[in-house]
Amino acid sequence: MGELSSQEPLLLKKDDEFDYLNKTTLLVSSTKLILKVVMWVTFITWAAFIFLLPTKFTNELFGTIVRATKGSIFGTAGSTSLIFSFPIIMIAFLAIILLVVAGEDQPQIKKAGKGPNFRLWTFPVLVDGPFGVVTAAEMIGVIIFSVYIVWAVVMYSIKNADLLSLYHLPDMKERSGKLLELTGLRFGFIGLICLAFLFLPVARGSVLLRAIDIPFEHATRYHVWLGHLTMAIFSLHGLFYIIGWAIQGRLLEELVGWKNIGIANLPGVISLLAGLLMWVTSLPGVRRNNFELFFYTHQLYVVFVVFLALHVGDFIFMMAGAGIFLFMLDRFLRFFQSRKTVDILSATCFPCGTVELVISKPANLHYNALAWIFLQIRELSWLQWHPFSVSSSPLDGKHHLAILIKVLGDWTEKLKGNILNLSVEQSETEPLLQHNRKITASVEGPYGHESPYHLTYENLILVAGGIGISPFLAILSDILHRINDSLPCLPRNILIVWAIKNSDELPLLETVDMEAICPLFSDKLNLEIQTYVTRESQPSLEEGKTPKAMHHSSISPGFNGCRMSGLVGTGHVVWSGLYVIVSTIGFVITVALLDIFYINPFNITYWWYKGLLLIGCMTASVLIFGGLVIALWHLWERKTSSKEEPQDATKKVDILQQNEASLHRNFGEARYVNNIRYGQRPDFQEIFGSHAKSWGSVDIGVIVCGPPTLQSSVAKECRSQNLKRRGHQAIFHFNSHSFDL
């Protein structure tokens, strides 16, 4: 290990070798820099305006802008859209241009010799608690949001005290009631600001997330945080109003009130109740014990949004309209992708309680080795979708991807049972099975990091718990393919730390045929695997025998021409960009036509009705204009797929079967070090400390996939090693690849 670690990084042995991988034309690099600067300046300016809105100067500036622009055909709704929604849409458009310009750029690889450095987004600050593992960059975001909430509450409380004196209410009860109403009003506004961010992280294929390279599994955490914050503030909004009305003796009258001009209370009550139901069922205890209840009640977001629009009207609703509109676009596109049934090229059941599915995909649908997909098996449920990490590398083949599924609950138990039953049927009447396929899959995705960051570290420590080995099999395969094909790839030292309960899970490592991918890879890559079998004190198999886990059941239904749909936000950059742009322009045109030919001529003034019309315009623009782009995209995809060589499809299953055969042949002949330790758990302090000394003053990428306790343990050790670092010692960069709804 020491001799190899002193060599120069793989594929970067000469300063002038492969320089083209790190260089783009001056025009392209300058364009990307300008776009990023404009995006960040726009966002910071927008955020600063919102932050300072409670001040007198900014509030007066807001009023001036509204008065100057409300004379347009769009009215006051156009003014609030210009201030609150347009900057987000503008950033989305710039993100599309950035992604198109970036194209298929190779990941930026830092040459050896610069020394290790800290990064805000990989330095864990909090490692335990309600937020889980929080990096320095995330902590900054949490602090900024917290400061804004406190600042806004304090400033608006001062304003409320000043406003109260203008009402000249001599009765203390009336003064208290009015003060509570004003406080509720302020919390409602703060809640709308939080709502402006709430839907952005759950737009899975969002161009915004792609441009700043935030994967969906990380963005989901931010949605959870924002969801708790938003509903807490909206709850205070409603609570202050309820107490104020009760003090004044008009609670029931106000709760059922539905004003035509002004705020309609009853829709607000309905919206808040829907939000509270979603909030309560999303709490960790409820969500983990009854996921289906959480999933189904979360569909009430439609009720929440529609009745919110009825509650506040069009111009107030547009304060949060951009995020909701982008989410609608993503949801509509996901609906189309998920309607298509997909061929399962092979399904394998391992006795250790793991199922491997190999799914057909089009060659032009790209992903990286840290991707996720959402899977639905219609024979099991038409409503349930489950996220799974991809266990194959995109270099394993253009026409398929694989996932590993741990059998843990009812859904996975039924899946395993179906495969076992079909395996028996196939062995008896194989032709019949191939004409009557009984496993029908639908897929959403792939989602994940825009760039394969695992390729940018010379040294990698991959920590997995149980089925968490799945993405690391993809990483390992990806790196081996790149070494073999002389593609850009920095890793040269890889340590895999794998904690499993029983030894029957060990053969999962053999799903990657390392020697077949890259012969004699051990001459070019230092790979070490440390496996900890926690529930066994000694080996359960005699040395030299084929493990029981390898006697698995599998089916190969064959390829019938049904691949995954490429209609996904993370798919073709130009088409996904056109979808967003055309739909947004269509929304503006729809609203303009409605204002010109209906609202303005007929003097429509009812707030709730205009809010409903606005929701209708959003929906119509997505269905009509977005649907047109989707139709053209689908035709293009079909035309592109038809050009693929027919023999490519027929070769897929043959290749998979050959890989399966090699699984048996190569077991026990691996050319890597796998230190299996029974009855032990990994000692991360010893592991990280020893490898930091061995690898020297370098950046060490740590990627963990496993339960929250494992993530916390690894993050804690990364933080500890970094804080006690002295002089020229390694820096550990924490990265999580775990999906927890």
C-alpha cells in the first residue's frame, strides 16, 4: 500500500497528459462564469430585499414598485410576481443556459500537489440531533433562516404596536384582539416567504437543483426542515387569529366568513387543516411506523395550495407562486414518465434477503454512479413508489441499469415471493412466461448528483451498512471501467468498510466482476475491503465451499422493447429546458389573455375568484404548452430509440446471463483484500486514523450509505479528525448518500 500511495494519481502522471479533460474553450468557461455570477447576484439581491422588507425604507420601495407597475394588464398580481416570483424564474432560465453550455463536461479533477483544503459543504458541524448530520454550508443556511424569522417577528411586532395606536380602541379587550389579529397577519406573511422555498427542493428534476448540484436525496431534507418551519408559522398565524376573534366574541362568524373583496377565511381554515394533517403524519414517529398514511395524506398538498389561493387571492399567492409552478412542471413530467411500463431484463433473489432487478433503459438516458430511481411494481401496488439507489455504473451498459432491494417489509416480501413463483414457472414453461410477464415496473428518474463527485478524490473511504453497499458497487464498477478505458478518474486508494448482520450477505460483493471489467486492476488500484459481520462470532461456512447465498433464484423475462422513458427533468438538457421555458411563457400568455378578454373587461374583483383563475392558468399552461413540448420530446425520443441497433436489445439478456455465470465461477478468486471480522463493529477512530497516516496530507472523500446512526458515527469521526488535525495531515470530506423520507 505504501509503495502504491507514493505514485502519482492514476491518469494524471504527467502535467501535460490529459490536460484537455480539465480545459474548455475560453468562451465556454467565461460564459459559465458569467452565468453563475448573474445567478448568484440575482438570488442574493432577491433574498436581501425579502430580508429587509420589514424595514421602513424597503417597505416603501416595495409600495413604489407596486404603484408603478400595477397599471399593466397584469395588475397588482403582476407587480408581486415581478418582485417575488420573477427572480426565481429568471434564475431557472439562467440555470438552463448554464446546463446547456456545460454540456457533457468531464468533472473537474484537481491535480496532486496543491494540498488538502476544507470545504463548507463536506465539513460536518452537527452530527446528531433532530436535524441529523448538518454540514457547515447547511448550518449557514439554517442560521440565515433563523435570523430572518427572529428579525421579522421583532420588526413586525414593533410595527404592530405603532399601528395599534392608530385604531383608537379604548376597550382593552378590543385592543388585545386587534393586536393578536395584526400579529397573525404578520406570521401569515412570514409563512408565505417560507412557502416560496418549500416546493423548490421537491421538484426532483429541477434545473435549479441540477445547476447547483444538489441531489434530490439532500434536497428532501431541506424540504422537511422548511415544512416544519412553514407549518409552525402558519399554525401561529391561525392561532393568533382564533384567539383574537374569540376575545372579541366573533370566532364562529369569522371562521366561516368568505369575503369577496379581501381575505376569505373559510378557504384559509380548510388549507390550514390540510397542512396540519400533512404535518402531523410527516412527524418521524408516524412516518416510520405508518409510511402509507404519510404518503397518502401528503397528497393533500393539492387541497392546501388551491384553498390557499382562494384564501389570499392572486396577487398575494404569487409571492410563493414561482416555486409552486416549478413543482407543478416537475410533477406533470414525472406523471408522463411513470405511465410507461418498463421491461425487467432479469430478477434475482438471494437467500440473504436481497433482490436484484435489471431494468431496460434507452441509451440516451444518462445517469451517474450515485443515482436514484423511484420504482413501482403494479402487481404489488398501483400507488406505492419506493426509492432505490442504482447499483450499476453507466459504463456497465447503455441499455440497462440495476438496483439491489433489501427485503424488509410487506412490499419487498411480496416482490420476492412473485419472483420466486415466476422462477418456478419459468423452469417448467419458459415460453409461456415470456409471453405472459407478471412483473410490470414503472420507473421515475434517475435522479442524483449532476456531477460524479466520487471521481474527484484520490482517496476514498466508502462506509456502508447492509444494503448500503449498493451505490458503492456502482462506484467501484464505474472506477474500474474508467481505469480500463483510460477515462478521467482520480481515485487510486479505495477503502470499503462494510457492516453486515450475517455472512450470507457477503456474496453481494461478487455482483461486480472486477476482473472482467478491468483485468489485473490491482496493479493500478489499491483496493481494500473491511467487512464486519456483527451477529456471527465465526465463519458459518467451511473454507473453499460455495456460499449458500449464491444458490439464488432468478428469472429473465426477456426484452420486449419497453425501456424507461427519457421524459425526466434530469434527462436531455435541451428538451427539459424547453419544457420549462415554453410552459412559463405559456403561463404569461394565458394570464395576459385572461386579463385582456375577461378580468379587465368584466371588472372581476373577487379576490378568491381571481386566485382560482390564477391556479387555472398555471394548470392550463402546464397541460397545454408543457404538454406540447412533452409530445414533441416523446416523438424525438422514439425516433432516436428506433435508430439503435436491433441486436443491441437482444444481446442484453445474454450478457446478463453471462455475468451471472461468472458470479459462480469467480467467487473466492477475487484479487483484492477483504478482511472479514466476525462479532465486531468498525472502529472508525482506528480506521480513519491509520489511513490518514498511511495516505498522508491529502483530501480523503468519505461517502456513507446506511442508517442515521451510522451516518452520525462517521460524521462525528470526520469532524474529530479534522478538528485535531495538525500540520500536513489528511482532511476528511463527509458525503452522505442516504435517502430518508
